[in-house]
Amino acid sequence: MLIKEEIKLDYSDVLIRPKRSTMSSRGEVCLSRTHKFLWSTKEWTGIPVMSANMDTVGTPSMHKVLSDHKMITCPARHFLRDGVEKFKDGKNHVCWFGGIDEISHLSTVSSAFIGLDVANGYTIRFVDAVKKLREKCPNATIAAGNVVTGDMTQELILAGADIVKVGIGPGSVCTTRIKTGIGYPQLSAVIECADAAHGLNAHIIADGGCNSSGDIVKAFAGGADFVMIGGMLAGHDECEGVVENGVMEFYGMASESAMNKHNNHNSYRGAEGKTVKIPHRGKADDTVKDILSGIRSACTYVGANSLRTLSKCTTFVRVNNTHNTIYEH
Ligand code: 5GP
């Protein structure tokens, strides 16, 4: 047994210090990014915020809203088997994720990105699956995860991933940390995995744990190339589900609700996700505009004229702890 004494941070453990800026308006901030990927050598341009591939939020209607903003939708996994055409619109803003058993389905879809998505990206079986997907699809931009450490980020990249998805346990409807004690504070995971990936010219997605546009800003400021959100997009008109008494259901993909819906109970696996009721929030477009406005505003506070330079301009200040320490990033 080992104990790592170094403090690891969540989004709520830091704030970003304001800095002098020459900008006069948040309208001057460019949120669009162009990423060129290591193995596929393809380029993608857009606003790098993506919907989680969860039943309630990874829907065709959400895709319409997000792609208008040049943001990415990760369709809920069941569409991979029976609804790929619902996300075809000629735009380049879809990332299909599937499990290890879905490699053959994944290899047939044509989208900006494809990805392998498992709760625990640390198994040899998963690394072998990433290698297999890369062999089958040499020119595809491939994402893989989830992991939370630099060593495993590099292993997945060397196995063929262009983008590594980072986050174990931070999700708003995830109960992994409670059920298993496993996890890693998300901001530190993002900072460490981004450092590992960028050294190899690869990219990362910060997945889960963003409860506000401020958290999304902190993820980008920590080095994330993409940020994936689930709960923040839940409860909207574009979500799957009904509004009852002013609320909508939102459930984790490893929750009892998801297992019932997809009929994938088995004797050795319990739920590691929960079902919550979210107040109905109306149109997703309003929420998306609010999120983008928050990111733009943050950039003006630190003097970054684009999302690309936000991380360079960031100084995090530790809060909620006895000592306030400043981390130059
Ligand atoms: P959120 O943005 O809601 O905080 O987090 C979304 C992320 O939570 C998803 O992209 C996925 O990685 C994770 N997630 C979704 N459902 C579950 C679940 O049932 N259990 C766990 N452990 N994680 C989940």
C-alpha cells in the first residue's frame, strides 16, 4: 500500500486570478479551435465542447442545436446500432463512441471522430481494443478512455488513440467514487493527462464534473482540448424523456434506469450511476449561449483573446484550503 501525499485538485478547489487585458469586449474572443490529430493527421475546427454520449442528452435534436454552434455531439450509444443516419448532416461535429464489443460497428461509421469508451480504461483488453480499432481504421480520428493518469494516457496514445478521454468518478450522476472508493480529482487529472498527451502531440477530452460554465473554463485552463458535459445539457426540450411536474429524469449510463432500459443486467455488476430529476430548463440553445458567454467572459478576465491561449494566460488560485497557493500554469 502507498499513500501519495501531494494534494490533487477538483474544479471547486481553485479559482482563476484576473489579469490585465487589452481587450475591450468579450465579443473579441475567438472560441473556435483547430486541432490536428496525431495518427489520423486530420484537422477539425469548431468549439470544442461536446455532449456526453448518454441516453438523455446524446439525441438528434441536441445535435441540431450543438452543430449550429460548431460543437460536437456524442450520440447515445444505442443509436450506433439503430440510428446512425439520424446524426448525418454533412457537418463535421459528431463523435461516435462504442464499447469493446462494438468495434465492427464503429469501423463502419463515417464521422469526424470515433471512440472506445469504457468505465475503466486501465485493462489490457482495452488497450488491445484500441490497437485493433486503429488497425481497422488507420485514417480515423480515434478517442479512447476513460483514464486519469499520465502514464495510461500515453499508453493509449501509443496504442493508436489520437484523443484520450479523462475522468473516473466526477460525473454528476456517477456513483463510482461512493461504490468503489476509486477516482481522481478531475482538475489534476486533466492537468496531468493534458501534459502527458501534449508531449506526444495528442489531445485530451475532460469528461465529467462540470457543473457550470466556470468549471468548463477551468478544464480548458488546465489544458483540456475538448470538454464533455452531460448534466449541464440535461432537462432541456431536446433531451429524451418527458417533463412531469416541471422536472425531467436524467440517469447515468451505469444506473439501474439505464440497465432496465437496455436490458443489460447481470449477476456480478451492480449500478454505478444514479437517476435524478432535473428542473425543466427549456431550450438547450439558451443554455449553450450562456455557457459560451461564460467562457468568453473568462477569457477577457485573463487577457486571452482566444480559447487557444486561455491555458497560457491562467494562474489558478487554490481555495477551500487553509493556504491559498498560486499555481502558474
Ligand atoms: P457530467 O457532465 O454529468 O458531470 O458527467 C458526464 C459523464 O459522466 C459522462 O460523459 C460519463 O463519462 C460519466 N457517466 C455517465 N453515466 C455514468 C454512470 O452511470 N456511472 C459513472 N461512473 N459515470 C457515468
